[in-house]
Amino acid sequence: MLRSLAVFCLALLTALIPLASAPQAGPKNDVILHAFDWSYDTVAARAAAIATAGYGAVLVTPPVKSPITAQCRWYQRYQPQDLRVIDNCDGNKESFVAMVEALKATGVLTYADVVVNHMANERNGTTTFPGPDTLRQYRQDPDYWEQQRLYGNLNQGLFSPQDFHPPQCIRDYDNHHEVTHGRICGGGDDPGLPDLKDTSADHPWVLHQRQQYVRSLYDLGVRGFRIDAAKHMPTEAIRSFMPDEVIKNAYVFAEIITSGGVGTHDYGLFLAPYLQTLPGEFAAYDFPLLNAIKTAFSPGQPLSAIAHPDQTGNALEPSRAVTVVTTHDIPYNDPFRSWILDPVDEELAYAYILGRDGGTPMVFDDGTTAPPPFGQIDQGRWHNVWNRDRITQMISFHNQMQGTSMDVLYTDSCTLLWRRDNIGIAAINKCNSPKTIRVDTQSRFKWFHPYRDLLTEDPPIQISAPSLTLTLAPRSAHLWTSE
């Protein structure tokens, strides 16, 4: 009996030792750098610096074959000529793979911008891809193109007229059928982007090509997929072409632009069905929150409106939200330029999304070098945002606060202050005059312990009384961490 008990105790102790000694996984850096129009070589060269800045992933140019011209206009990256090949103004498959490996070596993930809704607007609106001239190029230099091949047989075409919806431009963006079956067109006589058919029991060719494309990128090491133009595809089509292994092991998020949150027409028409129909692994840009931010920072509007945006239907569920302050569509497309924030407000908004709890933040950096009107605009305002000191300090705060709770302690028309458990304090004053606020400190902070502001060189604050009074400078943000 005693021997049996001893054996049992030894076995129990042996089982418990690994649990007690196993290292605990720390917070994971998850901030996404949208390296908009950066070449793959540039991303690779900056891999170490990107990791040092605190990013966890980089979203890169669509890895497809797209037009290479003297101007290399940014929008050409979103006009695929062939899904089976990577060859565009920002690199080819060889440079793409080198970039993935360079990022991986620093612990940073590669996310790919995936464009599978449509093909290129070229050759008088043709619906034959990649076209006879390109197939001739493949035959003339088979060694080069084999090195750039993702999958498939380059001796034959990929898509033919039967793979596309009829050539009709979208005229009514409140018509769901028209948006998911029509072409995205410009003005005048523009024939638009040939729109691929989606799920079809009797014609699954398009579905299979999308599946093979995504799977091929995943096999190269891509661990995130931004689904471009997701509102232009039925939700069941999106679910169908994303392989189960990819959904399980990669971060999938969609671009579905809406003018607001719950209650707005386009939210109900496009974003709500996506969120309700697809599994929780499918995330999306948090355009409801972006619209709430834009409104809250507008003159005469209260900053308190974004104290609890989830309670008002103006923020997505945290696990499904990619939070943004701007995206490439906003400055580069006239219909969305009204969403551009004042430069100071934009920085304050970054402090908000990187200081709050909820969502996966994304930082937009414009690497476009082509001149206006189709290249870099607004005097390069978004160029080299990614490594600005204040942005990297905000990312540092976000990374330090991962996994901690958020509690809003004070808000009014100008200001917002919240804590992150008892190790962080964040505050914003959007107004043009200083604001003094007082908050209750009991059971909320570390007493007699310095909190250092990552965004200023101000002396640390120290809590030693039941209340704390702070004066926030005009148009300022503060992110204090306990030392």
C-alpha cells in the first residue's frame, strides 16, 4: 500500500514538474505595417528595422503578375493579369520569397494583399487572361517564368470569357447584386475591371484557381491575407476559396468599406452579412470605428463619443477588427478623401488605436515613388511614417499592454483618459487649449511608483493620493507606463 502510494506521488510530481517549469508565452507583437507599394527588396532590406520598431507583420503589394510600365502607377498592382505568377513593379517570386524569409528571420510575419475579385482593365476590356502576348513571353523565356511561377501550367491560359460576369459597370452601390456581379469602373467610357464569377456548382474553375493561389502563397510562408474588394464577392465565395488550413493558421481580413457602424445602410448590406455568415476567424477593417474616430475629432463633436464605441455599434468585435487611421484608398481615391484627418488629429488617432484595448492596429506607410496624379500625393505625407519616433513609441506601448484590461476613467468633449490595468495610462486632448482633469486613483494604479510618458520628455508622474490631477497640453497625447 505504501509502495503504491509512493509510486502515485512520484508520478504526480513528475507530471506537475513540466507544468511548473514551462515558460509562459508572452504577449505577441501584432501591429501590422502596411508597406503600401514598397518593393519586396525594400521590405527585405528593412526587415530587422521593422522588427526593432515593434511590428509583428507586414502587409505587402499584391503578389500577382500585374502591368509593368514606365510610370508603375500604384493602382496597377490591383489589376492582375495572371494569378499563377508573381511579377510586378515591386518584384517577382524570387524577391518575394527572399522577403518572406528575411522577415521570418526577425520574427515578423508576411501578410499578402490578395486581389481575386477581378482581372486587369486592358486590351479593350478583354476577358481572356493572361492574353496571347504574355503566353508568348512565357514560351520565349521558360526558365525565367518557371522561377516566377506559383502554380499551374503556363503553357495555357488561365481565364476565358466564360469565367466572367457580363460586362456591366456598377452604377448603384446600394444594390447588392449589382455590387457583387458588376464591374468596378471609372468615369466616362471606362469598361471597368473584368469581374470574375464566384461559386458555381456547374463551373468551379474560378473557385479552384483562387484556392490554388491562396494555398501557394501559404506554402511560401505567407501567414496573413487581406481580401481586397471583399464587398464585391458573395460571402459564401470568400469562405469557399479560403482553405481550412489557411483559416486555422493565418490571419484573414477583408476590406469592406462602410460609411459607419450598426444602423448604416452599407454596414447592413455588406459588412453585417460578412461578420454574421463567416466564422470568427474572418476579420475585417474596422471602418465603423474609423468613421467614429473621424467624427469624434471633427470640430464641435465630442471626443467622448469614442470612449466606448463597442457599446454604440461603432466598433467591431475586438478579435475581428483591424483598426486603422487611414488606408491607401482614402488619399488615393477622390470619393474617400473627405475621410483624411488633420495631420495632428491623425497622430492623436494613432495614439488612440495603439493605446486602447481591442483590435489589431495597422500603420499605413506610403512607399509610392511615382509622381502625381497616379503616384505619391499630398507632398509625401504618409512616406516614412512607419519608423517615426512617436509612432514606434506608440507601438511599444501597445506591445507592453497586450493582454491587459482597459478602463475609461475620464472623458468629455475634449479629452479622453483610460488606464491599462495598473501598468499604463493613456490620455488625449484634441482641443486647442490645455485641459485639467482629475481622476480617482484608489485601487487603480501603483502608488509611489513612477509612470513615464513615452511620448514626451516630461518628468514621470507618481501617484501618492486618492486622486490625480493632470493638465494635458493642447492637441496632445500621452502614454504613460509604469517603470
